[in-house]
Amino acid sequence: MGTVQAAYTLGKRNKGKMIFALLLAALPALALAEVDSGFVFEYHRYTALRSVLLAVTQDCPDITRLYSIGQSVQGRELWVLEISDNPGQHELGEPEFKYVGNMHGNEVRGRELILLLAQYLCGEYKAGNSRIVSLVQDTRIHLMPTMNPDGFEVAANQGPDGNGWTTGRNNMQGIDLNRNFPQLNSIAYSGESSGTNQDHIPIPSSYWSGTVAPETQAIITWLQSYPFVLSANMHDGDLVANYPYDTAKSGGFWGSGYATTPDDALWRDLATTYAQAHGTMATTGGGSCGFHTQGGITNGADWYSLSGGMQDFNYLHTNCYELTLELGCDKYPRESELRTEWTYNKESLLAYMEQVHIGIKGVVTDTNGNAVADAKIMVQGNNHGVTSAADGDYWRLLRPGTYSVKATKGQATQTKSCTVGTGAATICDFTLDAASTLTGGTGTGTGTGTSTGGNNDPFWWLNQDW
């Protein structure tokens, strides 16, 4: 401010006003340059990655919490950095968002982008950037730089120049983590005609008789323990925002046909948000790859079909909507390219996070004023529902429009007309008859992530400070 004030006093009054106006207009760019100037655009091995995350927690202790959701095959922690104005707490009505990077160990952009995003959010929050302050105050953000730390170490040993297309892709059991989740699509597809089994599908017991990677198990437990609303997992090998379903409804591997979900138009909007804000995803593509002729987006199965993917599992087992982001043709770009990758993706990362605030949200209570967990929220004409969390709050991503929305728990129901605009989510609360909620049921839901801790809790480490 001293520099700005000094400039304002230079020369004649009119000249001073002009200089002041120019400097004031440039303040956002100057602040951004100041934050970015401290970034290190290089790859971080496991120890260095942890050091970066710890440094962010030390720089912004009031809005961060570092925790682990489990360990890899070789015992490396699966770190998550939480960024929130009340870290460690689920706040009533506040949606939860996550980014997951480096699921395939040799696909590395997401790993570094998430580390950069963590530093950026911390720095800009401290600088008073109103956009970031609002995002942090109104969202509980979870950032996982690497889901496959073992695979990355294998890939990093060879580096970008000598790395094969699959070197380090799998975990140390040889498992492709994006083919290791419960395959719930066949159950959903069989119920499409009757409108059944389109959400919150239980994991078949037969799944556990197979080989479940510890990294996959940790993610499943994580998803079941937090009321995530929106997510993206990051990959490399192409340049596109990929949306469900990933599993074809018929046909073979390549181009098996568009596999629609009940939320197809919404998915296209979400994918387009990321693609259009990206430097090249929706415009010029990646040179040797890309889907820019489709606006930088694709339905997963329409590209190629896969089974057991994390994206579809999020949608069919939990309340969470997840995209798969392919961030570049080269899976392991040189360090000299990382600054450009950050520039290309920075606005996309922010714009996509902000989509967690669209649609409707509210709290379901009973006539005694108690929170109603696991109430089913259904939109007329759409067979995919969400459920209320343990505190009774819920979030339903929707495009602008007016909807007939019904909340149900047991034999208790209430229907409301809810209008969604282009801005923040519309509040649409429900009150259900207390006695009727105790009769019958609507299936399973997800928790709030407010684990009490202790060794009797299978997810006790979530509340530990590391």
C-alpha cells in the first residue's frame, strides 16, 4: 500500500489519479504474481510431497488439516489436505468437495497441480482474495495429491524421458486402481426400466472375495465416511473431461455407445465447466490428442468402456458426482512444462470447485425438530436420488429450472417446488412427520465425516493431526 500511496502523490493531481487507477486495476495481477512467485515447479517424491503439505498447514494453520486415509501396499500414507474455515468439522449445510490425483502412478500432472492448488488457496486466502475467501468459508475442500504413491516412485525412478506408457501405472500388487472398484453398473442398468437401483447401490458381498487393493479399500471407506457432493480424479494420456457412465450398456471396448445417466445434461454442464476454463481442452486440444471438436468433453463409454472405475462407483454408491479429468497427452511431462500446466488448469480447478454450490440444498428435520439422516431426496422425472447426511443436511446438484422435489424417510414424505437459478444453491428444507419416519426405510446413506476417533472406530485416523 505504501508503494501505491507514493505513486498517488507523484506529479500533478490528475497524473497522480491516473497512476493510482492503473495500479489499482493491476492489484489482482500483482497479488497473483506475488503468490505464484513462491511456487516450485518441480516434481515431488514422497518425502518432499509430505513436506509441501506440512508447509501449507504451517503457513495456514487456521484453515488446514493434514490427515491420512490409509496406507499403500508399501506403507506410504495416503495423505489428504483439508482446507476449510473450520478444519476437522462438518458444518451444517456446507458441501464437501474433493480432488484425487495420481491414481495411476505414472500419470503425474494431477499430483503436482493439487500441491500447487493447496499453496494457491492458502496464499490467496491470506492475501484476502474475496473469491478464495468465499470458497474456503463456504466449502469443505479435501485434496489428495496421490492415490498411488508407490506407483509414482516406480515411474519417477525412470523420469519423464525414459518412462514407458504403463511404467508405474498400477499399484505394487499389479492392480489397476481404476478397474478395482465394485462394478455396480450392471445392477443399475438392469433397474433402469423400472427406475430402481439407480443410486446408493450396496456393494455386493462377492466383491470382497476378490483382490481389493489397500488403496481402493481406503478410498471406499473415505467415501462412506464423508458426505462428498462433487469430485474429480485426475489422469493423463489424453486431454478431455470425461463423465459417467464409463461402463458400456452393450457392445465391446472401443466406442461401445453413449451410456447415459439420469443426470446426463448436468454431467455435460459440469464437464464443460472444466473444459472451457482450461487453456486448451475445449479449443485447440493437446496437439497429438484431445476432444476439442467435442468441446473438450466426452461420455466415458462413448470413448471406451471400462469396468470397476472410481467415477461410476462414486455416482452409484454415494451422493458424490465425480468427473475423470485427462489433463494431457504426455503422461509424464518434463518439469519445465509444469508452470504452463498450472496456468492452463488454475482457473478450471477453481471454476469446477465452485460448481459444488449449484442446485438445491437444505436440511431435513422431523416435526420434533430432530435431524433426519438417510432421507431420500428425489427430483420428479429423475430416478437418481441423494440422501441426507447424519446432520440432516443434503445437496442436490441441478441445472437451472423449477423442480418438484420429494423427501422421504420411512412412511413420511413431503414434496416441494424448488426453483434453481444460475447462482448459489436454492435452500429447500423439508419437515417430515416424526412418527412416520420410524416406519420402513429408504436404504443406506453416507455419514458426515465427524468420526469420534478411537481404536474401535475403523476410520479413527481421520481425526488425527499429522
